[in-house]
Amino acid sequence: MPAPYAVFCVSPLDPRSAEPDFTEEVAAAREAGFTPVLLDHDELDQRVNPTAALRKTRIEEPGRAVYRGWMLRSEAYEALFNTLLERGVELLTSPAAYAACHHAPGSYAQLATWMARTGTVPAAKMDEPSAIKGTLEGFGSSALVLKDWVKSQAAGYWAEACFIPDASDYEQAGRVIARFRELQGESLVGGLVFRSYLQLLPVGAPAHEHRAFMVDGRVVGCWPRSEEASRVGSPPPELLAEVAANIPSRFASADFGVDESGRWWLLEVGDGQVSGLPTDRAAAPIFQALAQLVG
């Protein structure tokens, strides 16, 4: 039986090597029994040309594979999945599962129990005031955070394009939404996502988050995303197990934070193939778990 493939993004400076950020993962994949292969991310995601992206990819036998690389638009991932399938290679994560975890609304129904209240407005209705108002009304006067189906503007434009102090103040909410749309421009994905604001620790600063990786409904591990986060402990094992059992993908990530009362929340879910590792130490157990599925 051929070794499973681990597909990485090629370095633009060295066509024989993976992106430097993935050096530790390439080694971990090889140690777990994978055959590392490379693709051109720009050809795939920017031009959605999977044939060009895989032109120099060495695939000698049919088999199964996992992707570990930079984020891909859902249409680019689907193109990659189908083109590899034509070459006899099946990625572990289907296009539907990729979209379910990569797009914020995709997994909310299954995971709402552990998440802040969330409402969405699809792109086709973003210019309809009634659609915006109807969604905001569901939050009363709660504070909200705004993003599209993939990204927010929290890092650089928190006050003007992410945070809505009062969902019932439609005028102010409209200004935040307009600025967010302006900044996202053509990169806006899917529509608008409104989520109740959580007072996470430390109050007034970026949350001390932990990131878990789940493979086939089981928790591989959960690691703090910063040195400071390690001081607040880890999410309860029962919470991690419940989330892992309900994520609609066989390979996913999940971010957690704790509020002032000590309650842990599921903050985000991501596709495991494009979520950054919180530490290089996570690479070995993740690839060992993946090898049991695709080997």
C-alpha cells in the first residue's frame, strides 16, 4: 500500500522545499509515514488553476492525502480536491467538510450550545436594511462583534469596523458595518456574521486562547496560543470531547477562551488543514493521528 501524501505549499524562494513556516510539519509528516509533496499556492488560490498548482507535484501512485498549508478559498479547495481525485489521490477532507469548518455559519448549528449567540446575513441581502435590522433585533441591546464568514477586522480596526457596543443602536451598527465592508472590499466572503461579545480573560486585552485539534471526532491535543494563556489553565476535557464529537469534519481545529465567571467558550472552528499550529510540538501528534486514518 502506498504511503499517504502530505501536501504542503512550495517555497517561492526554493521550488524544492516547502514554505519555511512548515519545516517542522514536513519532518513530522515524514516521521509519521507520509510522503510530503508540494503545490503552488498562488496558482491555486489566486488563479484557481489546480493543474498549474500541481504541475510539479510528484504523485507516483494513487492514495490518500491531507493538505497542510495556507488558507484556501472554498472554490480553490474544491478545485484541488477534484484535480487530485482525477490523479487517483483523495484528500481526507471533502469540499463540504472544508466549507463547514472554514466558514463561520457552516458548523454553528451543531456547535451553538458551546458558542456565543450568532446571527448571519448572506451577501445577497447585505444591502437590505430589513435583513440587517431583523438580525440585529435578535440580540436586543447586547454588544456584538462583526466578521464575514472567514475574517474580521479586529486586529487593526476594532472600534470602527468590528465592535458594535449596542445591537439596538442601528445607526451606529450601520456605520460599523459600512466601514467593515469598505475594508474587506472584494475579499469579503459569504456575508456578515454577528456574534455576541464575550467578556473573556483578560478583560480589555486580547483573549488568552487555547487551540485544539480534532481528528475523526477525537481530541488530539489542546495547546495555549500564547505564554500568557498557559496561566489560565486549559479547557475542561469534557468540553473538548463534546465539541470534537460534534464538529462536521474529520480534521478540524477549535479555539477556546474563558470568561470572568470561569466559563469556557468555543470561540471559533477552523479547517484543520489551514489552521496554524499553536506550537511546533503539536505537529507530531497531529500527523500520527492523521496517519491512522489515511495510512
